Amino acid sequence: MWGARKTGKSTYLKTSFLESIYFDFLQTDLYFKLLKQPSLLKEMIFAYGENQLRNPIVIDEVQKVPHILDEIHWLIENKDLSFILCGSSARKLKRGQANLLGGRAWRFSMHPLTSVEIGNIELLRALNQGLIPDHYLQEPEQAKMSLKAYVDDYLKEEIIAEALVRNIPSFTRFMDALPYSMGELTNYSDIARDCAVDAKTVREYFQILVDTLIAYRIDPFKKRQSRQVITKSPKYYLFDVGVASYMCKRWVHEEKGEQFRKAFEHFIFMEIIAYRSYKNYDFNIHFWRTKTGIEVDFILDDGLVAIEVKGKHNIDQRDLQNLRIFNEEFEPKKSILVCNEGIKRVSGKIEILPWRQFLDDLWNDRIVG
């Protein structure tokens, strides 16, 4: 089970597997002992009774001791034990050429809270404070302090501490510039100049964020090759809209304006990503943009669903133009404009959906599938 820090992985496992043996590698003494001698895990496990070993054994923060996976592999194969492995990044395991239990492990992900988990979600609270459980539930001033601690103590310091980057000053500049490029076409060369490194290094920094589950990458939709369509520049979104809002010093006070639009689009993206993960679907997510600036925010399932997000209360014909152009060329099964209007309506082949209606349709499998 993978997921960014504080999304609730440990809480879920501790409350759902009460009878399981639990190893937490955030415990310093346990971490250093097994880092030095991973084989001790077998001795620790065999000290428990047979009845306890019938339950899955939980190991939290497994990426901190990569070679422990060889011991786990042996225990699965030779003792028929089952494990739940939990972590916030597979990057260190991959870099250390750890045993990834190919073919023996199912992968699950945990995301920040979703609209279906919260129920009557407060939109501005979600956009400003984000959907990490602790942050969403706190009062605004507390949430600001928690976001500051999360960004300063985890996003920057822990990545550096894990030796995932070597040039600390350039990575720090990259992290400072990062939030302003979220949801926009990524120009690696421009960011590289700001960070005083080459474009290849910037690509590596973005990959670190993807591997540590801090960011998602979406590529352009290019079902048909055309000189008029963007085909190479990807977009990135952080895993949590509140973290992104804090990093770019954005606090939205009302449901209108450009800052609201950007945060609103990010929020809708988070819901789509979580929906895909929790429903165990494998549809792809792209965006579509021409070189003249015509853009549709999210293209799902190889072009079967086109979604444009507008943070407006009153949608007019101009707001539908991008979807209409995409529809003429690709004829998707569904074409949806998600907005802040109060009532669902249809204009030609385009469904204009209030965002709450869209999320209800999404989670009830009426958008994809």
C-alpha cells in the first residue's frame, strides 16, 4: 500500500488489522537493527505464536529498509506467511535494486480524502486547506501551520535526507518554482534556467516527485498526429490541492477568479485520480491542447470522455467552444463541462454539470464505464 505521508495509511492498517503483528520502521531502534541485519526479521516473527501468524503481518515504512524484502520473499515462499507492506515511496526500493516481489504482491494506493468520504464537502476549505485528513478537519490557522510543517519538514527536508538529490540548493530553488507550474504546460528549459541546472536534471526532479507520490504527470492526448497539437510537453499536479495552494501562497476567499479556477481544476483532478485508483480501473488521463491555445483539461479513456473545468457560475457559449472543437475532431462518447452552476443542463452534445453532480456521477460510474 503506497500513499503520500499523512493520507491515513497507518491509521487504516492499525484499525483494520487489530490482530496483526505490526512493525513500524519509523521506530529508530527497530529501523537501525533491521537495517544492519535484515535477517533478524525472521527471528522476531517466529517469536509469535501460530495463531498470530495466521493474520497478515504489517510492515510500515518498508522503503526505509529495502533489503528486508528478501526476507519477506523467503517467508512468503517457505512459511506461507502473508504481509501488508506500507510506504510513501518505492523510489528508494527501485534505486537500491530491492526485491519488489514481482507477481506476488498486489498494489494499492491511498489518497487524500475524497468527496464521497467527506459527504457534504466544503469547497473553499478543500481548496485552501487540502484534503489530507488532519489538514481538512483543522481550523484555518491551524491548517496553515500544518501545511507549512508538511512542506518544510517533509516535502523538502525528507527528500533531501533520503539522498534522492545531491544538489540541494538547486533542488530547493526547484521546489520554490514548482507550484507555479502545476497544471500548466511544463517547459523544462525555463525551469532549468531558474534553478541554474540543465533540463535533464529538472526532468529528474519531477520524476522524484512522481516516484515519491507527491506529484502526478499527465501527457498530451495525441491520438492523431497533427502539427497544430501539443504532443510533447506534459503537465504535473501535486497530490493535494492544499499543499499546492500553500506552496504558491494562494488562499481563495470566494468562488470566482483565476486563483479559484486553478485550485478548482486541481480538486477535480484529485477526485478523478482517487476514483480511478479506488475503483481499480486502468483508464488513462490526458489533456488536449492546440498550439493556438485551445485546450480541454482532461481526456479520459483514450478519448472516450472529454472534461473541461470552469470555475464559473454562469456558463455561456464561449465557454463551450473548446469542447465543441474537440468533439468535432474526435467524437467522444461523453463531453462534460464541470462548473459552479446550480442546475444540470445540456447544450448540443455537451453536458453542463454542477461540480457536485459531476462528482456524484463519477463515483457512481456514470462518467467512465
